[in-house]
Amino acid sequence: MLLDTASLYFRAYFGVPDSVRAPDGTPVNAVRGLLDFITRLVQDHHPDDLVACWDADWRPQWRVDLIPSYKAHRVAVETPEGPDEEETPDTLAPQVPIIEAVLDALGIARVGVAGYEADDVIGTLAGAATGPVDIVTGDRDLYQLVDDARGVRVLYPLKGVGSLQLTDEAWLREKYGVAGSGYVDLALLRGDPSDGLPGVPGIGEKTAAKLLDAFGDLAGIMAAVDDPRSGLTPSQRKRLDEARDYVAVAPTVVRVAGDVPLPDFDPALPSEPLDPETLDALAARWGLNNALHRLLTVLGK
């Protein structure tokens, strides 16, 4: 089981009231919510291995170099001498180090790699897995990794993690008309404002799906632009022709990396805390005794 951790703690933050606080009054709703998410996921799905995948770089420069608008609207502070800072709610940012410390004390693998997003870590781990993989994320970008033959599916939270949309190839074909790598082509053609991807003007999701159905993949669509007998409408041909520069680089930006140099780590789900003393101190400091008791009880089983 691979967790898109930031996606989940953002959901926890907005789904759990900020009245959930530590003894000193500090909000810990994202921490508490994420722990409860993990408890429910382990309880319901019984993974042998679980990795909390991390955004070591939420906006990698190599993606920005190709498409400068990539996630640009999320930048909170321009920092010419260092990496951009992502805009996060004032009471969420201080909770992230607590989440890191608690996961580390529990012994739950937490993996991030400089220069890569959590999506890239997930893509690399899913590609290397020798057994079934469940990816838990609220980010549809990871639909591109769904692969029935390899047992890779996405569990997309609909309401918390108690109600998950099980995303396999059949679901993707029913919803979007594409599956697997075809989702990358669909996503880059239609664009994604939440990621700052402009897409091809005038090519929405339905038109993109129809073009992919007609011409197979992005390369087939662009070959059709140069073929006057291809059946593209004049407006489609014009829009795609004008978007050649974007189409040339967008696949590299949209496709998750599958070759991230991962550190050594133990993905096995712990049955007991790695560092009980530190975990006890964190539980007392941040008022997490009940949430950790529930999680440790499930892990112990």
C-alpha cells in the first residue's frame, strides 16, 4: 500500500475540525485525521507493506523548466535563492513535522527523494513491485499507474477513507474512455488548472477521449495533424498544430517518473512501534494517545 501522504493529510486537515487540538491549544486535526486514515486503511485492507510517500520537492525544477506555469499558482513565497514554498493553510504547515516525527517513531516507512514529488516515488515503487499494489490518493494524476495485469489499482477517497473508489482499468474506460498510459495523454490534452497545465485550447476531456479513440495515442493524434485525410476538423487541426511546443514537453511533465533513485528502507508494516519512548512523548505532547492507541491496536493484530 502506497500513500500519497500530502494528499491524505490535506484531506484530513479539511475534514477534521480544527477544534481538535493538543493540550497547549495547537491544532492537530491533520495529524489526528491522518492517523485515523492509516488505522482504517490497515484495518480494512490488511497490507503487508505500507509506505508513506513524501513530496521532497513538490514543484521540481525539471518540470518547471519544461512548463513554467506548472503549479505556479500554488507558490506562496518567491524565493530566488532557494526552492519555492508551497502555499498551505497557516495551521497545517506546523503539523507536517509532527506527522513526520510520529510516522518515524511508529516505524512506518516514509520515503521522499530530493528533486521528485511523492507521485514519482509512488510510480517507481509501483513499477518495481512484484505483487499487488494499492495506491491511496486523492490525486487523479495517479490513475495513469492503474494496471490490471500487474494488480496496480488506485483507492480514491470519496468520504474519508471509509468510502473508497476502487479504480481499475474497467472503471477508467467507463469514466474516461481510456486506461493506463492513455490517461496521461488525456490529462495533458485537456489540461489541469490545479497543476497549472494549460492543455490544448478548445480540447476538453470528451474531445480528447474521442481523439484518442480515433487515433490511438498522442503520437497518432499529432501525426493526424499532418495528414489532410485524417478526419480532424479544421479547428482541431489548427489548435493542435498551434500547441506543438506544449505537446512536445507535456508528457514528461505529466507522466510520473519511474526511475527515482530510492534510498534503502523497510516497507514492512510494523506490528509495534520502532521507538516507543519517542512515540509516548509525542502522544503526550500533542494529545494523540487515543488515535495512536487505535492504530497500535490494529497494527498489533
